[in-house]
Amino acid sequence: MPDSRKTKNRRLSDLVYSQLFQLVPFNIAIIDRNYNIIRANRNFEEYFGSWKGKKCYKVYKKLNHPCADCNSILTFEDGKTRVIDGVGVDKNGRQAHYIVHIAPLKTSKSKQIEYIVEMSSDITETKRWQKEYQVLFDRVPCYITVIDKNYKIIRANESFRENFGDIIGKQCYSVYKQRKTKCPNCPAAKTFKDGQIHHSNQVGIKKAGEKTHYVVATSPLGRGEEEVAHVIEISTDIKATKKLESEVIEAERLAAVGQTVAGLAHSIKNILMGLEGGMYIVSKGLKKDDKDIIADGWEMLERNFEKTTSLVKDFLNFSKGRLPKLEMVNPNDMVEEIINLYKEIAKNVGVTLKAELDPKIRKAPFDPKGIHTCLTNLVSNAIDACQMSEKKNCSVRIQTKDEKGVLSFYVLDDGSGLDYKIKQKIFTTFFTTKGGKGTGLGLLTTKKIIQEHGGKISVYSTKGQGARFKMEFPKKRLYSLYKSYNLE
């Protein structure tokens, strides 16, 4: 006779217990309300050791009393399934970490839960890796934070907490920079948008109020291909580098001042000789009661006095240290201003003045007054050079270029040019090609201003074939200085 349905069900149950119960890749134990282990599979016994006739707490944790935070009792009481992290001792006496699923077992006739089943999976190795990862996360010599889409910091490493405080749950911009709104040009916002890695130089404020410079890299931590749930920010403090960079710029400026001071005594000596000569002629005129001689001597005194006054004022302005007042300006606009200022002056002496501007150039951080001074000095010198050359159809051109991360200004002329010896002197001493009309500080002042911007100036010229002066400003350095002087 065919087997009854009841018999088939019994056989299926026996099959499930005898094979599936033993084959599943988990540690399975069935426990009653008195903490007795009623059944356990082979995986359980291989992991925890002998279990027959023993209490669960004795097998799991080698205790002689129930666990203080026993979750199995809670499941007996409310019948809810639970998933917990467990820590116990394996059969070899080693600490073991595992995840436990606790589920109720209740017969149809019983009003209460008679048994629970506990299914556990070993995660000891995973926990070990987590600890090692946490040590690495905390001890790396940089700042690490994880932020969510609301820019809230949900994790931060030890270095970050030491420097910016324990700020979990706060917006990154309020922590990094003490701002109330999201930072402009935020690299994390870009990563949330496109899922790509972004880099940026930033200026922040530590918990003690100290300003700090850092380079930040933002990387996506996404749940899927199309969604970036979190962004990790890794920042490296470059305050020491920035300080060294500022010191280098200052050293370059002071070196130029030092070289200039070396020639100051000679210039003053020449002026004093002129003053002595004027005094001698005046005295001679007084003795002879000759008004013409007195007038000649007085004119010499006035000329040398004015030159002394001009020299002292120019030198004081040159040697005074100052930070450029950087603002976002278009380099082409500054050139147009110089063209408008000197166009008629150049025309009156037969010189053509024109601009050749790069249309791709955008606004960049400069000190407009400082760059105006530089261009004024260079254009004025170029016009003078054209006059000295006695060439016909002489021209002066101002060019702008934006190439390979460098903004450049060129001032080119078809004038008299410079020989090798002059080129070696023009940026280092009180040297002038204008005779008594100049103090020799124009190009020195120009060099100083350019160095204060983090740039450099160079000259290319051959005697009788004109000259090309080039001012170069790396954009990365300009923006770094801009952020230093204009803390966001």
C-alpha cells in the first residue's frame, strides 16, 4: 500500500534532521528553557566541543552560570528572532567571535516557546582583520574622515580627532573651516556627483583656532554603481611645507634687497660728490659775488638733493615687506589698462603700443596695484629703449598667455636691446640705463613684487635687437597664496 501522507512527512522530517541539519555550513544548537542543549550538529561540536548533557553557557563561554546579557531568554519571552554578535571560547580554549541567529521553536499544541534554535557563523578572522584595519585607520599620519550625503562626519581617525576635536555627527565644513555653509568648489561634492576621485589644496582651522594648510583627496564609498552613499576624505597637513614656501619667497626678496644694499653706498657716494661740488661752486660764487656762479652751484645742489630724496623714497618702498592684496582679476583687463595709460605717450614719441591677449585667460588671484606697477615699469623702459634705438616704426607689445598651468605676461620691444653685462646687472643692483633720470630701482621693485606673488621674471635680449621681458606666475602657487591670505 502506498505510504500515507503522514508517514511521508515523518520520513521527510527524519531526512531533514539526519542530513540537512548536519550538512548546513553553520553551527546549529537547539536549546530548551533551562539552557540545556538538546540537539547540535557536527559543525557545532567540532567548533565548541562536547555538548551532550551540558548547558549552553558552559559550552559557548565555559561559564558556570547563565550569561548576564542572555538574548536567548528574550526570545523565549517574546518569540522574536534576533541576530547578535557573540564572543565565546572554542573547544581549544581560544577566544572566538561569531554571529548568532536566534529563532523560536514552538509546537502547535504548546502555549509557550519550548525551544530555540541558535545558528552561528565564525567571524574570528574577520574580527582580527577589523581590529588591524581600525589600528591602521587610527594611526596613519594623516586626517581621515567618512562623510554622508549631508556632509556629516560619521567616522574620523585618531589624528583628525586630536587636531579638530571629537566631532562625529557634525558637518565637515563646520569642523574643517568653522563655516556655516558648504565650502565653494568642494571636492567631496564633486565626488558625490560623479563618483570620481578629486584632489584639492585647502586651508582649515584646528580646534585650537590655529590655521592649517592641507591637501585633501576625496574618494567614493558607494552601495552600487550609480550611487555614492559616503565619501572618504584623506587629508595631509602641509603647514610646514607652506611655511617653507613662504620663507623661500621671503628669502628671495631679502636676497634681492641685500644685493641692492651692496650698491647703495656707491650711489650715495656719487650723490655726495655732487652735493660737495655744488657747495664748492656756491662758496666760490659767494666769495667772488658772482650771481651766475652761485646759480650754477645752487642748481647742482637742488638736482642732487632731489635725487637723494627720490633714491631714499624708492629704496624704502622697495625694501618694505608686504603681502600682496590678492583678488580675482582678469590679466587681460590689467593689460588693457596699461595700454590706455601709455598709448598716447608712446604715440607722441613715434612708438606703437599694442596688446596681444590670450582669449582663453580667465580671472586669477593677483594684486592689481602690484602688477600695474610691474607693467608700468616694463612698458616705460621699453618705450625708452625704442627712443634710444633711433629706429623707425618701433613697437612695444604686451602679451598674455595661459599655458601648462602658468600665467605669463610678456613685454616685447624693438628697441636698443641689452648686452650681456647689462642683463646680469638689471635685477641685482642700483643699475639704470637712463643716466641721471633713474634711480635703478624700477626693475628691482618689479622683481620683488613678482616674487611676492610666487612668480619669477626673466629677460631675453641682444644688443641692438630689442628685448623680451617675461613674468611667469604658476597658477597653483597663486591660488595657494590666495587661500592663505583669504581664508574661506
